[in-house]
Amino acid sequence: MTLNKAEPPFSSAQLATCIGQVFILAYQESTELLEKAIANEGLPVEVLRQQHQPDYRDFSPSYLCLLNHQSAWKRALQTQQLTLIVEADFVPVVGFGALPLPFKATQPDMGITWLYTCAPQIYSVSAEGYAEGYSTSMVAYIVAPRGAEALLALAETTRQQVGETRYSAWDSGVDKFLRSHGLKNYIPFRNYGEHGGKPNPEHRQHGLSAAHRADVLCDRLLLRPAYATDATYPQLQLRWVRLQARCKGIARLMSGKFLRVKVLRQSSVPLKLLQFAIRRQLTSTL
């Protein structure tokens, strides 16, 4: 795989040389294949497996998920290096470790960078091609120490305002919270992997889309996602789901949800925003 599949930005800083530690967040899921895949990309990987506690009995699944991420944020705060955090159902693309860092490596105010995006938006694009933007879902992302510190504050705010037993879409508020702390958040030109898990019933119960997939990928997937594993025709199911995701991504672009008209009108570089938004969909990769 060549780096130009992830363009822009044209960066020589690769994930494998910039990431200090990788945490796979899991409960009871099997992580052996993902561990091996990430290690083979030249990244140091460790599994953080949540241990069930008696106090957790009445906790909502969304809050349990937050607790798992919180444990990784605490570890990320203990180092000055960048930390990559992925959930157990993340599926990286081929050549994941050689993909470019989607932000300037020396930037001091980077809060979070999503490598997998859900309902993404872009706010601005720098001269180097780095895109500030929004995503929900915390399937795969890079966090810096300052971002980890702010996210720990978000976790405490969620505990106080929502509580442990009620459903909370806390991940949808990450961007706003971090920006309120003076941090900048980034999305990649194309997704560095896919959410391979099966639909989340808790999302459906609260009127949200049960399944979410990457709209456009840098390259083909390195592993077979769980949503295709049990299908009668796994490869056909994979292609069907990926085709649906691509169509949804194009529809979001055409309807002004990826790049909102208000953002475009107020931008000092509207042409650069348009080029970024349109070019990312101009690929045959599902």
C-alpha cells in the first residue's frame, strides 16, 4: 500500500513512528487477531480488559463503556507520547502502521484525532491538509496528554450530570467539550479502519442508528469484520455493508452534512474545504 491512498496530508510522519502506546479496550471479546494485526504494523499494543465489579450491576452499557475508556485516558496521561485507543471490534486497513499522522506531530493543542469516524464533519483544513473536524463514536482515536486530561474531566461531568445507570451519548459531546478547553480535534482524509461490530441494541432503544460504519476507507480491511463472519456468504455481506456505508457517506456529502453550508460560507479557504470533502469520496475502495 502506498501513502497516497491516504492523501492529504502529505506527511512523512507515520503512525508506527509517532504512537507511543496502543490500548485495545475489551470486556469478554476475543482480541488475539487484532493484537497480532496491530503488533505486525510495528505498534506496541496492550489489552485493557474490563473486570466486572459488583457495583457495576446496575450501570448502563454506555457508562461501562465510558469507564473502559477512562482507564485508558488515565494511562495516556502518564506519558508525554501519543496514545492510540481502539475498541475490540475495530478493524484496521492494510498498511495501517504506515499511514500518515492526520495532524502535525509537534502540535501542542491537539486533543483527539479520530482514525475511524462516525457522522463526521469538517470545520477547516490547514495549508498542510490537516482537517479539523467532528466525529462521534470512540472506536479508534489518538489522544495526547492534554486531551486525556480533558476527557477525564468529561467522564466526571458525565457521572455527575447523567449518572452511572442512565444511558448517555457521551461520545457525541467529546468534540465540543475538548474545544471548550482550547483543544483542536482532527479527522483523517479517509478512515484508517472500520467498526466491525454488530449493531448495538442500546442505540436502537434510544432512537439512534443501531449500526455505524466507516463511510470511506484508505484501503481494504486487514481482517474480516464480525458483522460478516457469521453470514452465509461472508464476502458478499462485507461488500454489501461497505457499499451501503459508501452510499451513506456520499449522501451526507451531497446533503451538506459532512461540510455544512454555514461552515463553507464562513471559511477563509472554502475551495480547500470543498476539495477535501469531494476528493475523499473519489476512490474505488469500499
